[in-house]
Amino acid sequence: MRGAGNSVRQTKGDYDLPQQEIAQLRKTNSILNQAVKSLQKENNYFRTVDPAKKFKPGSSKNKAQILLKFVARKHTGKILGESEEMFRNLSEKAVVGIYLIQRGLFKYANSKLAEILEYSVEEIVDKIKVSNVVYSDDRPLVRDNIRKKISGDASSIHYEFRVYTNKHRIKHVEVYSSLTTYQGKPAIIGTMLDITERKQMEEELKASEKRLRQLADSTFEGILIHDKSKILDVNQSVCRMSGYNYEELIGKSIIDYVPSPYKEYVLNSLQYLSSDSHEIKMTRKDGSVFDAEVRGKPITYDGKRARVVAFHDISERKNMEKALHDSRELYKLITDNMADSMWLMNMDLKVLWISPSVERNTGYSLEEINSLPFEKHFTDASWKIITDTVAEEFAPENLSQENTKTTRIIELEFCRKDGSTFWSEVSCRLLRSEEGYPIGILGVGRDITRRKLAEETMKISEERFSKAFRFSPSPSAIALLSDDKVIAANESFLLMLGYEQEEITHYTQTELKIWPDVSSYKEFIGKLTRDGFIKGENTQLVAKTGEIRDVLMSAVIITLNNDKFILYICNDITRQKKLEEQLRRSQKMEAIGTLAGGIAHDFNNILGGIMGYTELIMSQHIKQDNPAYKFLEGILRGTNRAKDLVSQMMTFSRRQEQKKIPLRMSPIIKEALKLLRASLPATIEIRSKIADTEHSIFADATQLHQVIMNLATNAAHAMQGRNGVLEVSLNTMLFESNDIVPHTNLKPGIEYQVLSVRDSGHGIDPEIISRIFDPFFTTKKLGEGTGLGLSVVYGIVKSYDGVITVDSKKNYGTTFRIYIPAIPLVEENKLKKEKKIQGGKEKILFIDDEFTLTEIFKTQLENIGYAVSTFNNPLEALENFKTQSDNYDLVITDMTMPYLTGTDLAGEFIKIRSDIPVLLCSGVIEAFDYGRLNRLGVTQVVTKPTTIKNLDTAIRKIFDKG
């Protein structure tokens, strides 16, 4: 034997085996990769023992049994290198993963294997154990197969398992592996194929087959697949119908289950089955025969031609049809005389029988009914009701129940033969077999056309009511009579009480507290239930904010859907009540104004006399150095103040603006405090802090004096019967932009004169403090006050663009603060120049119904040079003027006189002599239309009471125009 070109002897080497190798041979019956030195020069060789031959130590044939295979290293390296290159190329191009495993570790892996496991080749070889990539549940299977291969139980194994990839995914793989030797040691070489997608498709196929099987088994129709000779598959319905189990049917012929007389007919029928139904006879396992309705269709089953047959047991239906047919005559007598319609149909919606009333109501005969599609007998809306009802009735959850006496009552609109329609209340009963299977429908209909028309009319009426209710301008609400819950309220009602819809509905009126007290509500409901309605009752409701709303409430009990409700309709008269209150106040003010106007006229005459006599005394009888002269000046100041007050009364009675001029507040406050000191009781201490500021205000001195007197008088009343302190202060205040102002109407950046009046009295009740500025509101007893004081103060301050605030604490006193915008100081002596009395020589006709005034002004005017003729009766003056008009240069007349007013008298004078000037004296001059006065010849108007200086000034304006 030669190895690599050398003879056995030449390559013999150490022929005798050492003890170590003998021991190995005993154990394994082979010597793997044992290298011995070659007898040839530098060549090495390998020798192996043929494992097929038993090695017997000591035998003479030992050496002959050893097969030495020598391969020279130089030649061997070349051959091996070429083989490895070829293997590598094949391996890398393989579509399967190739691996070599030794001692549980990958010793070789091609790129496809690395791709399957989602590692690189370098990450696998000599680094990853097989157990690391095998899915945990499949590791026992893999270990068992490896053991079988290593132990020699199987030369090669093919199986499937799951692996973990480097990206934490699970894949299904299929492997073929066999035992080999690597580097002298046992190893496993194999291929791995990724079958994940195939597995998924198999699972989906199994699931699909399972679903189809479940679907087939759950249907009531029997489904059977057969070829020419035998049954291939059936569903559970076939088993239930026939009484056979699945195994008893498979492989048998359909003809085996057909009664003998019908075998030939069924055999022929099966060959030509189509989607059209056929009726055949079938035999059950117990020998009984039943009717079946069958349909068929050719299919391919497992790659072969076959036919699917669908059929269901119609024996109950056939029996029922027969029973119904037999009983038709029995019912004919009854149904011929019924007003209601009655009909019977099978499950194919074929009408089997109708009562004569059906033809009377519809105009169709039985044949005509069946000749038309079933849906043509109904309107579209009613046909949808039918289909929905059938779908619900045949829903699986209803079919599975043993509900054999279900009756449905529905309302349907039928179409007559002449095209008209009518409504019928239809009672339908689904007829079922003993097993619960539907076999027919029995229907009874009653004409309800008139009722539907009435309902439609009622619906229209309710819709109109709903719209009228929702959009009515009158606040309206509906509540249940039984439990008082509000179920609806229109927008006007919600707006009136300030609620949202969800805040008021489903709550009782007691819970909402919309009635001021429960007793008034109970009284209202009692009257309503007794009389059935209430019309325009004056009551009150409470808004969400707590505001009381005055309403005229009407209510009536109505019936909706058999429930009794209360319909409330309100007329919100809150604004009307306020207007009425304002009207009453206005009427009071008007009455006061009328009274004030009448009183003012008399006051003016009295004050005119006082002023006139005082001026006469001062001008003719007392010199200025006489001490009494100052007292007379005081009388004049007082009468002038009284004059201004009377002017205010006249202004108040005519609602006219008082003229405002720049003035200082401090002198007026000090003057008022002097008067107060004399009039207030000694128990009240007056403290004042009046700053002489460099500011004035636009105001009327008399009004300002009135404000101080009113506030001080109220303060004194609050301290009545106790020792107290009245504090009056005046200062200037400027609010910066970041200051917190005491009132929203006060503006930053504006200087205000602030008058403060504080008392230590009993304080104001917090419940009434918001009403103290209302006209006629007073807490004083009858005869102690009118309630106009603070209202007048508030009006005066507001007319000055000012603000009045009040702070009060019970039993600690009250502080009023008045803020009036300030202006730079204007000296009063700069406002007007003092004018002296000029006098004149003109002849004057002086007319006034007050004798005192004519006497005074005649004396005063004549003292300064005028010639004066006086009359107290305007008619006598007119008669005099008619005859002596040329003797007069001027007429001075009072406005308010008996018989003729001043303007009427002036008109008469102008008729007599058109160029005569007329000077009119009146308590209030703002009310006059000066254009009309000019047309009447009135050239000047003087306010009463007046001084001789003012009267002379007016006279000179008439005559000294040039």
C-alpha cells in the first residue's frame, strides 16, 4: 500500500503501537489524527486505524489490521486548501444556514446562519453556545436530538424548533443535522432554514380553517361535501338532523341515507343540483324519514372534483303547512267576518293564506300579493321597520333562546292597489317547530289610519306648542305636578331668573328656592289643583342672584303622555313696578314742586319786603358807623340766602340746573358752622379743621350751604339724647395712578376738595345703608323728617361731578365724605366789578299785587330820581295805561298776579303802544322762553326778590344801550 507516492515500508515509521494508543483503541476502536514521524526525510504522515475491523492486542494480525494512510504535508496542504476554498464558496452561496457544533459551541457558521440569528459570523463562531439561541421551551427537544446523534441512535435528524435572535425576536427554524468528526473529535454538522413566514401562514391557515369549521358547525343549514362515491365532510347540523355522528357519515354514500323508494330520484337530483332548491326525503339513524330542502354546487376539494350540498330539515314546515291547510276551512268562517286582516306566510315570505279583509283593505288578491315583490306592499319607511325587526328576531342570541311564543307588535304603512296607503297595527308571531326552528309567520293587522292621523295632528300640535313654548317672549316653565320637578324652561324664563338650563331642570322648585317662602308656593299649588288654572296672579320669584322679581303668574294643568304637568307662564313686571314706583316718586316730587312754587311766590314777596325796608333804613336812617348797621347787613345776607333757597325751591319744582360759579368752600363751611352752633344742643361738641386751600370749586353757594346743613343736621339727629362730637374738616387730596381710590368714579391725577362730616352717633344699619340716598327714605319718626335730605345732598354732589361716600359702624358713628373736583383759586372780587346805583329821570309804571313791594320800590326808585306810579291790580293798571300811555317811559310788572299774568299784561301794553319797554319781575326766570318774551315786548327780566341796586341796573340797561 502506498501513501502520497511512498511505499508502506518507506512510510512505516514506528510500526509498533505504543501502550497509550493501544489503550485508546480498546476504548474507542479508533485512533484519530495521531501523527508519527515519517521514515522519509522531512515528510510527516498521519495514520488511522480502520474502525470497521476489531483490534486485537497481541494478535499476529495486528499490524495487518492497521490501515496507514500517509499524506505528504506539501501535497496535503495543497489539496486541503483547494477543498476548503471550494467548501467556503459553496457555503457562503447557500440559501440555508450551515453550521458545525462541537461541545455545544458553534465552531463554524456561514453568513446565512448569521443572518437568521441576526449576528455577525465573528459574533457566533467560538463565542455563542447553542443553548443561548434556542427558545427556552424548545431546549429539551434540541438536547434530546443532539444526544441521539452523538450516541449513534440516529445518523441524521430533521426537526423544527424556535430560536432567539440577537434582536430579541423569535423565529421558527427547520434543521437537518448529522454526526461528523472535527479536529479528531465528534461534532454535529447541519443546515438551518428560516421557516417563520411559513409557520405564520400555517397558523393563519389553521385559524381560517377553524373559523370556517365553526361557521359551518354553527349554521342551522346542513352542509355536506361528497364526490361521486362517498361523503367527504359534514358539519354538525347534518349530524343533528340525521342522528349520526361525524365518523359514521364520513366515507359513506349519500344514497345510503335515502329511503329506498326515493334513491333513484335523489341520485338523479344530486347530479343536477344547483342554487335552486329541491325537496328530497332522508332517513335518520332511528329509521324515521324527514323532508329536506337541498341546494348544491360543484367545488374542488383537496384537489379533486366534488360537490357541496346545503340542506335543512323542512319536515316541521311541511307538517305545519299541511296542518294549516287542513285547518283553513275551520278559520275561514271566522276570518270571513273579521274586520281585522289576517295572513299566513312561510319563511320564504310567500303568503300562503289571507283573510278576505286583506283583499278588502289592499285591493289585492292572494295571487296578486305573491306576484309582486314583498317589499312593494309597504312604504319605504315601513319596509325598513320590517327588515330591522326580522334582523333582530333572527339574531343568534334570540335564536339560541327557547322563546317559542314571541309576538311582535309593529305599526306599518301598507300600499293599496290603487296607490293610496293606510296604517295598520300588525301583530306578528313567529311560528316555530318543537325544536325552536322558525317555520312560518302569522300576522294580524288592525286599521289604525284614523288614529295615526289623530296622532299626526297631535304631533303637529305638540311641535307648535314646543316652538311656541321655546320661543315665547313670556317666561315659561313646565314642572311635574306629582313631584314639583322642573322639566323644561324657555330662554325667557332662564334669562329672567339668571339660570342655565342644566341648573334648573330636574330640580324641584323647593330645591331651587325660586319662591320667597314655601307657604306662598303651597297656597299657589293648592289653588291651582282646586281650580285647574290660575290667571295673572301677582306674585314674586327669587332669581339666582337673590334678586326678587315681581311677576304676574298664570298656570294651567296639562297632560302629556298620560302624565300631568304644570305649565307656568309669567309676565315679568319688575321693571314696570320700578317704573310705577318712580312715577309715584315723580308725582310726589311734582306735588312738592308745585307746593314749593306756590310757597316760593309768597316767600319772595315777604323777603322782598324785608330786603326793601332794610335797605330803606340803611340808606336813609342809619349811618355806616352805627353799630346797628352791621346787624342790618346781617339781615340782608340772611334774606339773600333765603332768596337763594327760594330760588332753589323754584328750580327744584321745575327740574332746572342751578348756575355754578367758582367759589371757595371754606367761608361757606365756616358760615354754616356758625349757624349750626346756635341751633344744635349744647351736648354736641363741634370740632372743625377747615384748611384755607388755594383751590376753588364750581358750585352754587346756597346749594353748598344746604349740603353742609343737611349732613350736620342728620349727624345731630344720630347723636340725639347723648353727648357727642361733630367733626367737620376740609382738605385737598390728589390720587396718584397707583393709589387705591375709595370710589370707582374718582380719577387719579385730579385734585379734589374733600369735605368730611363725622359724628359719634348710633351708626347706620348695614341692611339699609344702600338705600339712604333714595328719595323719601327715612328712619326718622313721623314729623321728624321727609327723607329728602340725603337725596338732595346726593343730587347736588353728583351735579358737581363729585362723589359722596359713607362709612358707618353700628354704635360707633358715621362719616360722610364729599369729593368735588378742585380748580385754581379764583378771588370772588375779581369775578365782577362793584357797580354803584345810578338812578334816572324816567317815568315808571310799577305793577305788583303785593302792596308792601309797590310801596317800598316806589320810595326807593323815587329816592334815586325816577317818577313812579304804582298799581296793585293789573286790570286797573291796564285801564290807566290805555288813557295815559304817553305819560310812561317804562313798565315794571310782577309775573304772578291775579286776573292777568305779567306776560299777558305786557302783551296788552304792546298792543296799545308798541314801543313801550317792559321789565318783568319773577321768582324763577329760567323757565321763560326769551324769544316769546321779546315778541311780547319784554326787554328785561329781574329775579324776585331783588334789591334796588339790581333793579336800577336792569333799568339802566334798557335806557343806556347807546
